[in-house]
Amino acid sequence: MECAEPPPPYLLSAPSTRSSGPATISSLPLHILHRIVSLTLDPNATPSRFAGDWHEEKVRRIWGLFRGLRPVDRRFYKVSTSILRGMYINPYLSLLPRGTSSNPFPHDSDTSNLGPDSTARAESVFKRRSRETAVFDRFIANRVGEDLRRVESELYEESEAEMDIIKRLQPIARTEDLLLRLPPSLILPEAPPGRLRSRVPLPHPHLVINLTPTWCQVYLSTLSIGSIEKNKAGRDLVIEVKRQRTPEETVRKIGEGLEDIQRGMIRWGDKVY
């Protein structure tokens, strides 16, 4: 019987000459940082001897997270935004009328799931944010501020900003997001380089929707959504279609109208009944 070969000799690795330095909170994985920040919002988990009313203390901690910790850097922004979105998603959805089309977290807009492999990428934190996600973030900002003012004064009067977000901004943002479901021959996900031209396909970053009780108007803006340029944006009406029962049906109608523009059956800026 043949004898098995002996195992290779054990060699001690040379000691590393590079010092990793002391561990800092900025070097922690995002999911661990997420857990630490979450615990700071719970007065039971992280009690303060200066705290009074439990509810007021929690409201003030959330305000501190929103205004103080979130703007520190990219990592704290991603973690804080993830926590806030997780806290306020149910209140946001509960205010939407029954049957309303909504998806605040399409594709990469969702930062609520920060697993061990999550990293803080170098791109802008707003780059992949959908239009409805931006509306949802605005809802969070308004709710956090109103909660603080409510605990600070019994004389505080409720504003109508929240209902304006739900009734006016959410339907517009949802319709704008749904435009990305149209084929690339009609809607381009990214703006092509070069001069913006008034023709189909339309670059989605430059599209703006305006809704009236009866009509849906699609505008082509000279500035992309989220642009930091100071120049005044001009808008060109592309098409106006009759609003349908749902945003999905309205977007389908927009797609049919854009196809008619391509075929030369209707003109740029026409109404479609």
C-alpha cells in the first residue's frame, strides 16, 4: 500500500510592515454602522440621564439624525437615509388613496437594505434616485420637522404641505417614473451627449410631467432633473394626452402619442384625446 504524501511544511508568514492604524467608525461596514445609528434612536437602548418625556426624546433624536448626523459624509447620509425611509415608508403609503400606483424604491433607489457587501460608491447619492423616491424623501423631511414642532409647542397648527405632497407631487413623480417602461425607441434612460434636440426618443432626465384634472402634459426641459446649473430652465411642450384611470394607462397613451410623432401623424406639442 502506497503511503500518502506528507503535508507541505508550515511556513510562518512574514510580519506585515504596513500599519492599518486604529479602527475608526468610518471604516466600519455599512450594515454595522446602520445598526449602531439605529440604536441611538431608541431611548431604551441608549438612555440619557438628561432625557425627559420618552416620546419627545425620540422625536428630538430623529431630528438630530436628520439635520445633524446625515450631512456629515456620504456613509452617514446613506445609513441615515436608509433608517429614515424604513421608519416612514408605512406612514407614507397609508396616506395614499386606495389603489394608487406607487413604488418609492425602484431599481437602485432603495438604500433601506444595507447588507455586509454594501459599499459607499463614489457616485452622487442622488444619481439613481427615482422621482417618487425624491418625493418620499421630501415627505420624510416635512414629517420630521412637523413632529419636532408638535412636541415643542401645543399651539402648533398642522400645515397642508403633507397633503400637497401626496395629492399633487406623488402622482406626477409616479407618472415620470413610469415613462422609463416605454421602449428605448421612445424614451432614453440617460441623456445622450451633445445638444438637446426636440425629437423622439426623449431623454428621461430632461422630461417633466404636469398634471391637470383632465390632461397630462409632457415637457422637455433644457436642464436635467437634479441639475445644479444656475441657468433658467426652458420647457418645450412635447405632447398633451387625456388622463386615464391610472398612471400606467396614461403612460401607455403617451407612448402611443410619441409613436404618432415619430410617424409624422401628429405634430410636436399636439393634444391626443
